[in-house]
Amino acid sequence: MKKIISIIALALVGLHVQAQSLWDKSAPDDRLTFGLRAGVNFATTDADEANSTVTHYHIGLAVDYNIIKSFSISSGLYIVEKGFKGNYPELTRTVTAAYTDTKSNLTATYLQIPVMASWRIEAPSGVQFHINVGPYFAFGIGGSAVYKPYDMTYAREYDQDTFGDKGFWLRNDVGIKAGIGVLIKKAYAEVSYDYGLKNVAKVYGDFHTRNVNMTIGCNF
């Protein structure tokens, strides 16, 4: 009987320790933490014309407001490049009047601010896992759009600012960001996804930005 009671007691202690690591309500070591982040993006949109991804970059400063050890508000200021590669079908006035493809490449550079709820899970080894989700807000600061329509001489080409007066996209974007990260001492790595909710097309089409991000960084 004593052995059974001991086993039950040890099991209860183990469950308590596990629950404590999954949701630790104790005060954080630091209320605010800062870090540098950088990485690569695999960018595209949901438009039919965007039939391949383009590799870009992101870099920025991360800021975490730590409420308890297991929960923080994660934000920061980032420079993020988005865009796409693809084809625009255009009806040509040839003898066959066949559809042909016109190659295009658009790059959009944003200042982006995420505001994410971050669940922190502390492993016994000291490794901390992060599950992050929340909205982001972005403002376009530059980019280029190259549009090469088909004609008989292959001479026409349009090359202009993505967000200019005659540009293709609106400057403001908003979406949802979600990611999974790991913090080992001060080194951080994360895989995340940006899902644009706003149609950023200025003139025609329906373009919602999409970004797969691979990030590394360090806290200080």
C-alpha cells in the first residue's frame, strides 16, 4: 500500500512540474527583452499570375514585453521584402490570336510591425520554445515592378516603382503572422508565415501577400 501511495505521489509531482513548465505564472527575469533578427523570405501572392516564389530578406529589431514567464507580447520593427514572379496572360493580335505569357517580377519593401501573443514553454534543459501568433501592420517604402508584355518586336517593357503614383500596389498592408521559434541561451531561430489579408492591388487584379520566413538572431 505504501508503494502505491509513493507511486501516486511521484506521479502527481511529475504532473505539477510538467504543468508548471507549460504555463509558468511566475514573474519573468526581465520585463523587456530586445534582440536582433535577420533571415530570408520565400515570397509570392495568392494571385493566379504569381506562379513562382522569389527569395528576399528581412532584418529588424525584436522587442518582447514579458508578462509572465510563459506569456509575452512580441513585437518589433522590421524591414521586410515581399513580391512575386509570374506571368500575365495577354491576348495577342496574331494570326492565331493565341494566348501567350508575359513575364513579370515585382519587389515590395515594407516597414513591418508585428503584434503577437507569444506562448513560452521552458524545457528542463533550459531551452525555451516559442509559439507566436498575431496581426502585423506594414507600410511600403520602396520596390520595383518589371512588366514585359508580349508584342511582335519584344520591345515594350514597363519598369516602375511598386508604390509610386503609377505603381501597381497600395502602400498599406495588414495580415496575420504565425511562427514557431526556439531560444537557446541568447540565440534564437524561428520559422514563420505571413498571410496578407488586404488586397494590395492599386489598379487591377487581386493580390494578397504571402511570405514564408526563416529567421535567426540573438537577444541582448
